[in-house]
Amino acid sequence: MKKLIIYSSFHKGNTEKVAKAMAEAIRADLVKIGEADGVKLEDYDLIGFGSGIYGGRPDAAMMSFIEKLPGNLGKKAFVFTTCGFGKSGENSVMLQELRRKGFEVLGGFACRGFTDYGLLKIVGGVSKGRPNEKDLLDAKNFALRFIEYA
Ligand SMILES: Cc1cc2nc3c(=O)[nH]c(=O)nc-3n(C[C@H](O)[C@H](O)[C@H](O)COP(=O)(O)O)c2cc1C
């Protein structure tokens, strides 16, 4: 079974670190959101969707990519997000949209990611050093739950 991870990570590369850790763990192909249009999703059985959280939402480019997908592709999916200070439940936006599209969403993962965006610079940023080694190990273990689909 072929696996793919599509991710968006334009701020600090935090989500990219998580995406790479997961992809390595389950031997998934890895593609950035800007390059995902050319990918033949039909070739894959399991697809992971990951994004940073910006203004309380996943990247708009990721959401519009998901919204434009044809319905009922018959694929399994998982979602993951990184955010500076928000709630992990923010990945539910992607999860819900994927379910609406007919994906079988197997689960979601979230962890903190460093940010010094805007006024946070004054205090040197928040979630320093995140994702850290433990976050990346948790991400790998999360993804490995789906290895049975491999
Ligand atoms: C424009 C912008 C808006 C952000 N909004 C939020 C937010 O609403 N909630 C939050 O917890 N973090 C917020 N952050 C922090 C990011 O979610 C965090 O740094 C994330 O790990 C970035 O992922 P990336 O490095 O993969 O792009 C924001 C960062 C930026 C640049």
C-alpha cells in the first residue's frame, strides 16, 4: 500500500519537521502543498494532511486543496497540525472537510511549534524549541499506528 503526506509549513518549518518524521517512520512519499496539484492521488491508499495553524485555521492553500478534491476517492487519511499556543483541536477543520469529502479519517495529531510572529517577538516567541525530540517521537508513533495499512 502506498502512502503520501501532503503538508503546508511556511512559517518556521515546524510542520515540515513533523511531516518528515512521520514520512520516514511509515515510508510515505512527501510533498509540499504547492507541489501537490501534480500528484496522482489515485496511486495512494493512505494520505496524511498536515499544516501549521495561522489565525486559528490551517493554511488556506491546504483547505482549498482539500475542498477541490473530487469526492469519494475511497482513501484513508490522517491529519496533523502544529500551533504556537492554540488548541490541538484545530486540526478538526481539516478532519471534518476530509470526512465530508468521503475520506476515512483514521486520526489526528497535534503538537506545539515555535513562533515569534507579530508581538510575540517582544517576548522572544512562544513554544521555543518545539517541535522537540519528544514531539517528533510522538509524531512517528502516531503515524506508525497506520503502518498496518502499508
Ligand atoms: C500568520 C501567523 C498566524 C498564526 N496564528 C496562530 C494561531 O492562531 N494560533 C496558534 O496557536 N499559533 C499561531 N501561529 C503560530 C504557528 O501556528 C506555529 O508557529 C506553527 O508551528 C507554524 O507552522 P510552520 O512553521 O510549519 O509554518 C501563527 C503563526 C503565523 C505566522
